[in-house]
Amino acid sequence: MTRCGVGVVEAGAFRRLSFIHVDVVRSDPHESQDLRLLHIYNGLCAKLDEFSPDAVSIERVFAQSNRNTVLGTAQAAGLAMLAAAQRTIPVALHTPTEAKLAITGNGQAEKIQVERMVTRILNLNTLPKPADAADALALAICHALRPSGALQGGEREQHLTPAQRQWAEATRKATHGRGVRRGM
């Protein structure tokens, strides 16, 4: 709830990516939660109005041990979805693991590995800071590298890079392997 990264990239021919913008929308931790949410929402709306993206890629909330982190991420994700929907911009949700896999080829990559690859992919002179900025750019890159139709579940294997093939396979396994396991 203190920082919400915003990254803008342009995907050109042959999936060539160009850096456009990165920023962090901040809220004052001393304000009430409703005012902090309003400030983040207004900041996200201003960015969407300024850059008019073709799509918005948002971190998919996943369960972890820190409930407050999950709650804050979910609230910010909801604000971003609302702001995009009000502007009829399609939304894509990607987990941090998907972004790491798309950026580094390793879904378990460390933050510094992702930051270095984001820097390399976008031909930046320095690592994006803070980490929220690098995460936002990673999510934007992740979505830009997805093949057409991927949001509808249509992975086109013949057009995937090796990292994307690994990602698609991991997604299939995760989706098909969600049975209930019972211990004894």
C-alpha cells in the first residue's frame, strides 16, 4: 500500500521491446487506508490517461504467509483493474513466477536476476529502482512476450521461445495437477 510500481514498455516488430516509462505511485503510510487507496487509484488513473496502453498487466495475487502483503497487493490490483476497465483497456494477470520465468527462464529467479534481465532486455543504463519499479517492468515485459491469443488459453507452440515453452508447460502442469491430495 505504500508503493505501486508502474512500468510502460512498447512491443515492436519481432517482439523487440522498448522502455517508455517507469515510476512508483506512492501513498503516505500515516494516512488512513481509504485515503491511501484513493491516492494510489488517482495515480494509476493519471498514468493510464498519460500513456493510453493497449493492455494492462497486473500481478496476480497469490497466497503467502504475510497476510498484510497479500491484502495490500490485492487492493492495489483491484484498483488497477477498475481504472483499466473504466478506460476499456484489457487486463492480463501474471504471477510473479510467470514474470520471472518469462524474464529469466527460471520461475524461481532471485529479485536481482530479474532486475538485471529487465535492465538488459530494455537496454537500460541502471537497474530500475525501487524493486516495485523493476517488478512493474517485469510484468509489462512478461505480457508483451506472451504469444497472441495466450490470454484466451491459446498457446501457439511453434512461435514460443524456449523460456515460453517451459512457462506454457509449467502452466499446463499447474492447471491439470490441481487435484486434492490426502495425507494419511
